[in-house]
Amino acid sequence: MQDFTNDSSTQQSTVSLAFLRLSQKLQKFLDDITPFRTARWIGALVFILLFMIRIIMLQGWYIITYALGIYHLNLFIAFLTPKIDPAMDEFEDDSGPSLPTRANEEFRPFIRRLPEFKFWYSVIKSTLLSIFLTFFQFFDVPVFWPILVLYFIVLFCITMKRQIMHMIRYRYLPFTHSKPKYQGHDESGKVIRAK
């Protein structure tokens, strides 16, 4: 008599081993491309462009497009927001790192709620999922798309206005384009500024 429990456990371990190897290869790939920020974002824009071309050519799946746009807007807001929100400091009583709110306070670096790599990875995953969903007619819900576009534009403007007002009120800039970068100290102990 054959033992079927042994066969199923062997198959289960083979499947789990295959998933483990696949996840390790994916993690290795992600680790390898982490330093190449510009190339990663160009790839993300290519995927978004392919999705938009597919939507335009097929003339459908507007609800998927709307959901993707809202999700990307949510990710962008999390990317612009500090990890520790100064607006919530009044309500919380922790002594963790925070942004300075007055000129005489010590400088603290800007730490994002959503780091750049996780932002990029979420954009890629959601765009690929949206492309995948466009292969199924079930997700092509008939909607009047101009209303969705108008609603998205209004939502985007209101959300960005609120975010910019938050940035002005608490005096933080989430980008490092014009901020000075410090390389370290030379042998005499003086700070060296990067150009």
C-alpha cells in the first residue's frame, strides 16, 4: 500500500522550495538595481506609458486606470510626508526624532514616511497588476470616464494644496536638490562641503 501523505508532503516541499528560490532571485534582482535610481524610474515610467497606451488602444478599463491613479497619488503623498508628522506632535508625547519647527532648533534630517525605493517598488507592482487586469473583460466596468478624470484632477489639486500648505507651515522640504551636502571632515577637522 502506498503512503499518499508522504507524496503530498514531498510535492508541498518542492513547491515551497521553488517559491523560496524565486523569491531569493527576485530579492537579488532588487538588491542589484537599488543604486540605479534614474534607471529604475525610467523603467517605471515605461511601464506606466505601456499601460496608458493599452488603455487608449482598447478604449476601456477606465475604473482600473482611476484606481491606479488614486493609488499612485496616495503613494506620492506618503513619499512627500515626513515619517514623524510635526502636526501630530501636539497630540503625541514621544521624544523621538522630529522636524525642527523654529529657526533656533537643531537640524534633523528629513525621513520619509515612504522611502524612495518602496515608492518605486509599489508603483511598479501596481502598474504591472493593472496591466494584468486589462487582459480580463470582467474588469472593464462601463463608466463615463470624463467624470473620473475631472474628479481625479480635483482630488489631486486639493490633496497637493493641503500637502504644500503642510510643508510651508512646518518648514520642511522633502527634496535634497538645493540643500548642501556634506562629505565629512578633512584631516584638520574642518567640514568639507560637496559642490
